Amino acid sequence: MENRSQWGTRVGFLLAAMGSAIGLGNIWRFPATAYESGGGAFIVPYLFALLTAGIPLLIMEYTIGHRYRGSAPKSFATINKKMEWIGWWQVLVAFVISTYYAVIIAWALMYAYYSIGLTWGSDPTAFFVGDFLNLVDPGQLGGLVPKVLIPLVIVWAIVLGTLSRGVKKGIEVANKIFIPALVVLFLIIVVRAVTLPGAMNGLNSFFEPDWSRILDAEVWIAAYGQIFFSLSIAFAIMVTYASYLPRKSDITNNAFITGFANSSFEILAGIGVFSAVGFMAFQYDTTVAGLAAEKGVGGIGLAFMVFPEIISQIPGIPGLFGVLFFASLVLAGFSSLISISETYVAAVSEKFNISRQKSVIFGGGIAAILSLLYATKGGLNILDTVDHFINSYGVALAGLVEVVAVAWFAKELKALQEHANSSSDVMLAGWWRFCLGVLTPIVLGFQMIQNFTNELAEPYAGYPTDFLIYFGWVVALAAILIGIAFSMKKWPQGTAFEDPTKPNHKEG
């Protein structure tokens, strides 16, 4: 088992935390959500959600990890033995996400290579689903696709190799390379994008406020949903990372830095994406609204179908722009996948009392094997379904259960507040407990009701019902049931669960 306080520097922790938050979804989810939710007016509920839910939840998870010095399952078990399953649930949600996240990085690796010669040709959509993925109908699996399989093996080799080196020598070093490189690459992309013809029209469409939407409840729910997903809350990541922080770390300040850095990158991504969309609209002599309606401005399709079409039309050296864009996706993906995978590596190591290297082989090895499912000809349909259900009924629901369990049942918020205040410059007060104990559960509760209502109204993406059951509902439910089963296993003899902040506690 690992010793705690493993971050070499505070910067190393912050870069790793930012790396887990700044993922692939930030590049395509936020621009689409903002555009569809009132443009510039969306910034108001977005910032409100950041300050009343995002950062308060980050502080709570940082404090839980820092106070109880363990993986998510052990930390929740320390609060109350009956809450351990919540930690395992979150770990298993992260595990499921890691299985398909690696495949998206593999796609980006191949597309960085394809950018050199603009291999996707005149019809990037047909190339992506046909030539590249060899996509078959939902319900069919097909064989493995070598063009996806080979880069997928490379992705897992890098991730598992990084994890096996530990926190300080592996995760911290990797993020000190990935995150600065990502920011530099993306700044270059944004600068080039805003100088393209028609870019200003795209930015006007992105930032122009539609104040009529400001009182729309769905817009506010979308803002909270965006903040919740983008900060990697309820993935067990932040609890795990914070458990490695030194005793005197400034928890509150770290949470504010992570939250605002993530939001800044999202806005930067919106500028880059809509500058490029404006250029594409200019090329086709149409409006941004018309192009968005036809092509879409969010989701995986934006990155692998729409952007290649934009890249092909960029003046100068379009291939270079393409390499930079897909390289940025690769860097964002690696930093997030390493963070996601660390949750189950740490949890398995603690619970089963095995070395980190064995935990990497066991947990990471199983994730890598399962990820082969998405490297088949039916992989895209399976990925789309698993992603939808594990996010809607894994991440969001686990977050709701977490905050209700900590705030309402364990009544732990006051103790966590005192712990955070003991080592932070920014003092928490009643506003923090109100946000977590009242506001966040209400908003997340409404979001869950909305998700269930939409699910019952029509099948997701028009997929067959049996397909949605097997790769949607079963996967989401399995994360809960397996989490409960894991929580029933006894911890290794000698594992301490008392509050480590007490004077008589001896940290093992």
C-alpha cells in the first residue's frame, strides 16, 4: 500500500487536478451547451453554478480525501461504514468511463496522423463511420478494427506505464508535460481560428446573449449539469488525489484555482470551436445557425466529422492545424484517463492489500481488455450508449447520493468545514453548507427527474430497446451492485478507520 503526502509540489497536484477536469468533453460539450442555452446569457447561470455547486463540491471532495487520507471507498467508509458502497460506486463509474475514454484517445491519435495528408478526403463523415470505424448497425458487434486496435494498445501502454510509476514520478511528471503542452497547443489553435474569415460571425453567435432564456429552468439545469460533469465531481478522482496532499495544504484555494482554470479553458474552447464554425459557415455562404442545425456543434461528431471538414478548408497548411488540434485532444485525453484510472488503482490496492504494480495490472488490465469492445465495428454505438447512461445514471446520480449522504445523513459538513478552514486562507462559512445541503441536492434532483422523463419519452438516439437495456441500464446498474458487493468484503487486518485528525491517530 502507498504512503500518503506523495505530491512533489502543490503545482504538481493542481496540474493533475486540472488535467482530470480539462478532458475531451470540455472541448465539445461546453460550446454546444452554451450556444443552445442562450449564448452569452448562459454565462450568468454557468458562473452561478460554478460558485454554488462546482467549487463547493470540489472543496467537499478535496476535504474528504485530505481529512481521511484514503481512496474514495476508504474515505467514505471512515465517515460511516454504511457509506463505503458510494465510494465503490464512484470508482466503478470511473472504471467504466476509462474503458471507452481510451478508445476516443486512440481515434485522436490516428486522426493526428491522418491530418498530415487530409486522409479523410471530401466527405469526413463517411470516412469516419465507414472507412475508419467500419460501423455496423446497433446490436451487431463485428470484428476488431486494426486501425483502432493498434493505437488503443499504445494508449493503454502509456497510461498503465505512467500509473505504475506512482503519484510523484508517474502522474505528477506526466501532467507537468501534458497540461502546459495542451494549453500552448490550444492557444495556437484558437489564435489561428479567430483570424479565419467569418470567425467573428461565429463568435457573435457564441457570445451574443439571448436574455429571453435567462429565466428558463432548463437553461439553469444545463448550467449546473455542465459544471458538474466538467469538474470530474463524483468520479472518485478528487477524493483520491486530495488524499495525497500534505497535511498543511490550502484546500479551499486549490479548489477555486481548479474550478476557475477549468472554466477558463471551457470558454477558450468555445472561442476556438465557434471561430472555426463561423469560418465554415462563411465558406458555405450560410449562417452559423443554419450550419449548426445541419452539422451540429457538439459531441464526438464535432471532433471527428465536422472539424476535419473545417481543417481541409483552412488556408495555408491545413494539415498542421489538424495535427495541432488532434494532438490537443490526445493530451487532454491522456491527462484525464490517467486521473480516472488512478481511482480504481488506489482503491483496489488498499482494499485487497496488494502492491500498486499489481493493482495497475489487475484494474488497468481488465479495463484495457474491456475497451476492446469499442474497437469493434459496432464500437461507436456501444460507446455512445454506455457514455450516455453511465453519465446520466452513474455520475449525476452518484453525485446526488454522495452529497445527500454526507450532508443529510452523516451530517458531516460542519466537521469538513472546520477541517478545510484549519489549513486554508479562504474561510468557509454558512454559504458553503447551504449550497451543499440545500441548493445542490435540489438542482441535481430536478436534473435526475428530467433525465428519467426524457428517457421514458423516447429511446435514446433511436437505438433498439434491447440494445439500450444491455449496454445502458445494465451497465449503470452493475456499477451500483458491484460497488455494494465490494463494500461487503472485509478490509485488511489492521486497517484504521478513525478520524486521522485526532491526536491519538497513527497513520499507517
